[in-house]
Amino acid sequence: MVNWNKWPGIIYNHGESMKTILGVLSAVFFIACLAQAQNKPSQDTIPKAPSIDTTQVTWYRYDEGLKLAKATGKHILVNFTTTWCGYCKKMDKETFHASDAVRLINEGFVAIKVDGDSPNELNIDGYKITEKNLARSEYRVSGYPTFWILKANADRVGDIRGYKPKEQFMDMLAYIKDGVYEKMKFDEYMKNGGRKGPQK
């Protein structure tokens, strides 16, 4: 049995001893809770799903974009462009920086940009080709901008040639993104109000 008389600082009165012991235990419990709270990740440190960027389109290289689309199941928007193309710059400025268009593209598509004059080499599952040859030989692009829509497995859905105003371009993309192209023709889709209409 412990002889409390030998321990300095202990009050021998039973009532006071209990208060002291309870006080010490409370302090220990408080410190333990505080330590646990510090080790527990706060709401700020818990990873959150990335928010959709609405300030700019996230463009990928062709070979990288194909892999990402396959992994995510998203349709692919391939933007064939050049540095000298005036209408490409117009769409960059008017459409690809408009928050509603950017959201639609980043949410619903893997966006790929291909420079039709570039000698940059792509590696598509071991098949090597330059961006220039991809545009001209594989997609037969003869004018810019030209957009190709692909399924997630890279099967081609169709192309959009030339400059398109933002609203029209968004209707075209929504028609693809929502899978409406498998149910009706684009003219019918637009007669039903386009992306703002009732069909889905």
C-alpha cells in the first residue's frame, strides 16, 4: 500500500485529496483531447473534389487527352488551330474565356488542342506522328479552326468547321455532351430549344 505521507505536496485530507486527484485527472483528460484534436485532420485539410475551372479551358496534348478520356469516359473536343488563324484567336477571346462555355467544356469534355503547323511529336500508344501530320493526314483539316468531336474511345462523332459564335458553339457541344446526337438530328434539337430546351 502506498504511504501517502512520504509523497510531498499531497494534501492528506480525504476531501481535498479527491478534489486534487479529480483536478489532475481533468487536466490530463483535457490535454489528451487537445492532442487528439490536433492530430485529427481539420475540414480544411480533408481533400475535396476539385472544382471546375471556369476561367480558362484546360487543354491537353492529343496523346495525353486520349488517355484521360478513356479513363474518365468523357467525350473529346479536339481544337485544330494555328498561331496565324484570326478566327481561332477570336474564338479564344470570345468563347474559350466565357465562364459558361469554359464550364461546359471542362465539365463535359476532355479538351485537346492541336497546332496544325507544329512539328511537335505525339506518341499515341507507340504510334508517333507530329501535330501537323495529325491535322493534315489523319483528320484532313483544310481550314482553321476545325473541331472534331470524339467518343471516349476515340471513335469520331463528327466535325465542326470554322468560326462559330459562342451560343451556337455551346449548343453544338451540349448536343454531344448530353448524348442527344444519338436520339435526334441537330436541326430537331435546335427546334426544341437547343441546350435550353426540354430534351435531354
